[in-house]
Amino acid sequence: MKVVIIPLLCLIISLSADQHESGNPAYDFADSIIARNNGMPAAAATNLLMLSVAGYYHESMLYEDSISTPKTPVRITLNNKHVLDARELILREAAKHRIILINEAHFRPQHRLFTKSILSALYQQGYNVFLAEGIWPNNQLDKRAYPVKGEGHLLNEPTYASLIRYAAKKGYKVRAYEYASQPTWDDSVVLDKNGSMKYINYHPRDSVSFIKNEKGEVIQNVFTSVREEQQAKNILAIIRANPKSRFIIHAGYAHINESGPMMGSQLRQLLNYEDILTIDQTELNEKQIVIDTLTNDTIRRAEAFVLVDKTTKKAWNYYGNSYPVDYTIFNASFKDSLGRPGFLFKDVEKRVVTWLKPALLKDCGCVFSAYNPGELKKEHQNAIATDVVYVDNEHVRPLLLYKGMHTIVKKNAKGEYTQFSLEVK
């Protein structure tokens, strides 16, 4: 994707002195986000997620390192292997199916942008219903083409919201399938001396357990299959309501698995074992080390890919012979550019590098969040930004904006808000 850097003279900026929106409260200083979450039972996991929502992608990765053990390097030979672009594979295989399940790690926005990158081509194949785990039930997405804060906490991350907007713009019906889990539980049991807890509901029967280590940090969540069953049933209802459609389902982690108690497996059973195309993005992410056993070189590519055996024509699968999913794709590697994560420059909707005028930075560190003006005017604090960036004297970073008008909300270290309009040409 070509990136256009616009000169400052192309910006139309007008400060509004009479009324200042504060915008979505999820976009804040990293220290403030961490302080709010540190009293929670799963503080590290919450910080991992909420920092990524607010645009602190690299800071969020530090929490991933603190709560998970690095994976053993994958060793594989490239001998007799063909490197195939992952999009090409998906589009080829999608023609043979009616339903696609593709997953994400909830704190890796690049997975949302990858799914976004295949929506247009899949729509041309007849896929016209898009379902996402991040959307909560009782939303209003059938009445408007953008999400708001109360329709799912994951949607507050700007690339997730852009995925929803883009799907609607391309002509997809956008639907939720998430299970409305219990807001409260009937009972609870302490499981061990570390304070691990099990929460129980009797009608309907359900439970969730939070396993803690010696430090009292949550290291594992254990759910029953109730959520998986209900997700599958909700998807089935949408499929039955759209019998002539083809479906893309953007889920989290192992929910897509076609084996065990997971949603993907439950859905196949409900569909009389119809073949579903399942694509995993989470296992071979950009931090997974992959080594060529012949050369001992690290295997990296600028685009997501799969390895196909030239003799058998089968794609290499991370899960070996167990095959809970059809394909595991190697994530694209990326480097920062201009202080922003490289994956943002791969957005299929061209983003324009937009530098803020020095006069706006005098009282920074500041958080700048960019909004569609109509969405912010109507939704106020429930609006979801198109981009968020933290800027201070040592880290001057641009916004990466789509063409058109934007309302920029600025929050300084004193907690003061100002706003201005900006046109990207």
C-alpha cells in the first residue's frame, strides 16, 4: 500500500473554543489505563487488552511477555515447499465452501486488518453476511453502519471498528452471535490457597474458573462448553434466516476449532457435519520464531503466507496430524514506521500520514483521537475513533487517517480536552 504524506498546508484546522468533546474514555494515557486495571483480578490480561485498544500496541506486548511463556521455535524445512500468499489460498478455498471461520488474538489488531483485506474479494464470491465475536447482542448495527462503545468492548479498538464499518460499506449484513453470559453468578468456591475461584450458575448450568499463581495473578480462565454451544446455536439461527447467503465468521482464538467442545465443532454438528473452512491466525503470529532447518535462518515474509508441499500439495499445519483447523497461516512480519506500528500501513483503505502542527504539541504529552465528525456529534463518548496516538516531545508521531473530514480530540496531561476539525485530502 502506498502511503501519502500530506503537507501541513493541506490541513484545514479550526479550534473550537465553545464546546469540547472528551471522546471515548478508553483512549487515555497508558499510566492511567494501567492504574485503573491494577486492582482487577486479571490485571495483567486486562492491561494487555486495554492498552491495545488505546493504541499502545507495543506496550501491550510487554504484558503478553509477562503472562505467557515464549513458545518453542518452530523448525521446518523450506525444501520442496512452495510459499503461497495466504489471501490467495483463502480466496481459492472459499469458492468451495459456504462458511468461513477465521480467528484473531484479541490484542493483535493486525488480525482484524487481515480479515478486512479479504472482505471485498469474498463479497464478489457471494459471501454477504459477516459475523464477529466482538459484537454483543442487542446492538443497532442493522440500523447504522458503524459500531459504538456499548456494543462490545473489543470494538473500541479502532481497527476492529474499521473492520465493521468496512464490512457494512461493502454490502455485508453485520451480525452478532456472542452468548449473553451471566452478569452475576449464583455461587462461588475458593479453589486453592492462591485465591483461585470458581463461579457457578445453576439455571442454566454454567461456570467459569479463574486460576491464580502464587502472586495472585490470574494465569488461566476455564469455561464450560455452554458458551460454545450457545454461540453455535446463534450462528445457526442466522444461517437459517439467510439460506441463500455465504458467511464469514470472525472469532477469537480456539473457538473456531473443528474438534472438541469448541464452537466450530458444535456448529459443524448442527449443520450435519458440513465442511467449514477454518483459518487460524493466532498460533504463528509475528513473535513466533520459525527456523529453516536447512539454513538455520529465521523465516520471515512481508505478507501472511502458508507453506505448501510441492509433492503432496498440502499446506503445512501447525497442529500436525490433529488438524483442529484447516489452515494455520504465518503472520506477516512488520516494522514500525514513523513511530507507528507497521501493520497500520497495510490497511486496504489507504491511510494518509498526517502530522500535527507544532503549536498543538506545546502542552504534550497528549493523547490525540480522530473521529468521524458525524459519529462523534451523535454518539459523543460512545463514539469509536478511527485512529489514536500518544505524542510527547520525545515521541512525535503522526495520525494515520482516511481521506475526508475528521474531528480530533486532544487530551493533555492535565486532563484538559480540546478539539479541532481536520480535512485529509
